[in-house]
Amino acid sequence: MTQNSRLQYGSVSKRGKKNKVWIGRWREEIAGPEGSVSAVRRSVILGSVEELPSKREAERELWERLQSVNAGKQGPSGSMILRKFADEIWKPSVFPSLKLSTRLFYDHNLKTHILPAFGDVPLRLLTRDGVQKWLHGKYSAGLSWNSVRHLRTSFGTLLNAAEMDELIRQNVVKKTRLPRRVHFEEPPLVSLDDLKSLLQELPEPSRSIAALIVLTGLRIGEMLALRWCDVDLVVGTLRVRQTIYEGQFDTPKTKRSRRVVPLSPMAVHILGLQKQGSGTALIFSSAMGTPLCRRNLLNRQFRPTAVRLGLKGFNWHWLRHATASLLDAAGTPLGTVQTLLGHTSSEVTREHYIHAVSSESRAAVGRIEELAIGPKWTQIEPGAKRPKALAS
């Protein structure tokens, strides 16, 4: 049958000697990992010659099977490219319902990674293999495993919407797998002495803000959004009601982030030293009463101080890690640490925030030593027999 530049009619031929079958062949366009489009040959067994006695019947059978392939080329969504769908359909309908930080997160992943690779590819040409190679390529190029995971989530969310709008038959991103994760050795923890030095040398207001983050475990956005009506210095508590990001106030990150945090005597003292206000006035603000910018504080006060002291790895987020590790070192139950930090899952607390070796772990190792070895090696006199547990 003759080929059409838009539709695939394919061709049929017989194969076999004793049990002859009809083979259908056609070309199908697919998208590569960087948006390139190529045609690949496909083939399928249509049936035996007994089932399809004539070539015309075999061609009719192939045509029926090619309807799904040709449907994307004939329908209104067949030629819609990913960029057009993202900018004209997905963003206008989805972005208004998202938090600002989430919108910026998706927008960054789209502009920096997804659209440069697949922006000009028709939706129907996106394939699992193409996306899979792209994900592996990002990881091989040096992007962190978590960043690749976020890219996969963003891409998958975008195609979920296309699938719900029936612009594609299936979300190919769902069928991909993340690259094998290579665990690198974590950098050594910064000592408490370094932390104390930093808190002593930081200028205000970064000094008070950093100290309060360590004492309460609040996120920097939660700390900068605190108002005087959120704290009770007599009872010694603060209530997290809002967060601020890029100058815009919003609800806290998750439901668990809306929480009441107890204040230590030192935290009450630090808050008491701030310029007293009342009601909805911000605790930390500019001279005009406007919110402080976390990046300006970081670049103008925090980082210069850390560099001057020869310290590396310090930032606002690191202070929350320090809080979690200090709570863990003090023997605080994991559930309590999770509640104080406002985490939805205890796994997030354990895997990403607690870096110290727990007292329970140290005690367990000590019990193993006591049972397996007995007295310490330094207590064994020269020439004495080794413990039975190690004599084999």
C-alpha cells in the first residue's frame, strides 16, 4: 500500500513455510533524549494465512491496529508540542492553586531542564526510553540524585495533566526508573565550638535569628514570618502560623508545620531583647516594618562571618540540621524531634536531619563489647589468655 506523509498504512508480507503467517510493518516516530525525532521500524504478527486468506484482509487487519498510532497524528493534540501545553494549558490552570515556592520549583525545572530537552517535541512522540536516557544523562552529568528525582516528579506531574486531558494515552514518565543511587561519604559534622564561635561573631539581626533557629528548629521562612501575636513570653511558647518566601507570606509548608514550639529560657531572653512590638507586627523586620530578606542576610552577614572564621557548610538550613542532631544527642525520642521540626514523616527526620550517633547506638555497641570481649584490651595483662569469644 502507498505511504502517506501523515498517516501510517504500513505493509504486509508472508513469512514461514509450513505455518505461514502475515507480518505487518510500519514506521513510528519517537523522541530522543534531547528532543531529536527519529523513525523506527515496527513489526507485528497479524495472524496465520488460514485466519487471513487474502492480502487485502491482512492489510485491513494492520490498518485496524495502526488506528492508535495514527490517532495522535489526526487528532487536535497530535501536533501539540510540550512547550505549548506547559505554557498555555498547564501553568494557567495549575499554578494559581500552588504555593509560591512550589510554582518557582516547577518553573525552574521546566525552564532549566525539561523544556530545553523536550520543549519542541510533540506530546505523542514522548517515550519511556527517551525520558529514561535523559534522566540517566542528567545524573551522569553531575546532577545530584535528589535533583534528578525532583526532575522526574516535575515531568511526571506535567504529563499527568496531559493524560487527564486525554492529550496522551499514558504518562511515560511513570514507567521510568531513577538511576542507581551512589551514596557519597557525608562531610564531617561541624563542631559545637565552631557553632558557638559563629553565633558569637554574627552581627545582629542574624545572630539572634540564627540562635533562635538552633533553639527552636524553625525554618528561616517561619522565623522571619513570626509576629508578636505568635509568641507568649510568659508561658514560653511560640506558634508557627505563617512562612515567608520571596517577600510573600503563605501558609506553612505542611499541615504538621503548623505547630506550637516550647521556648527555652535563653530563647525567651533573646526574643525579649528585640524591639518590642505588639499584635501583627513582625518580630524581625526592616526599619520600615517590612519583612527581612533571607538571601540578603545570608550574603551580607552570615557567609562573610563564616568565611572570616574559616568555617564551611554553614547556612540557614544547616542550623535546623544542627538542632535535630543536638536533640538526638540529648536522647530526645524521634517522634518528639519530628514534631518540633514540623516534619510530616519521621523518615525525613531520621534520614536527612539527624547526623549524630545516638546514645542508644553507643550503648548497644558497648553491650556487644561487654558480651563478646569482656575487659578492655588495655586491662588485659601481658601474656594473659585472650577472651574465649575471640580464641577461635
